[in-house]
Amino acid sequence: MIVYGISTCDTVRKARRALEEAGREVTFRDVRAEPLSAAEVSEFEAAFGEKIVNRASTTWRKLTDETRAMPVAELLQEHPALMKRPVIREGAQLTLGWGKDVQAQWL
């Protein structure tokens, strides 16, 4: 299982902790330190659409209107912290966020 996010995100920390406590083997990937490949960005965009961009984030609020109008793939390549977190992958299965539905699926 791979958890994609950033190390300073509280939601990512909660997800990792809960998954590990449930006995899951978790590999963490910090998308700031190891940015997503173009193929990964395309896959995430195909799976989640516009939801992959966290429009409630501080990073989003600091962007210019011109930058906000960029395609999702370009936004995530230039600003990895804009990715809604966490994205969790196990095999071909992907989930976004750490809501009750996602928790029920993984725990």
C-alpha cells in the first residue's frame, strides 16, 4: 500500500497512523520530496477529476487567477502541495482523502 501526500499534512499523518495500527504495510511517498511522474498525475486526474486539486488549501489561495486556470496536470507538477491528500493506492485501487467512506474501505 502506498500513501501519497506531504509529511506535514495532519490528515496524511492520521491516515498513516490508522493504517499502520490496523496492521497494513504502508509505504509513504512525500510528493514534495519525490514529485509525481506525468503518468501518475494523469492516472490520478483520470480517477478523481478536478477533485484531485485541493481548492481549500493555502497554496491555492496564494495562486494568481492565471495560474489557477492552468490544466490540472500542470498545476500538480508545479505545485505538488495542491494535491488533495492522501491518495492511497493498493494494487489498481485508488482512493482520495480520509473520509469515513475511505476509512471503512481500508480499515
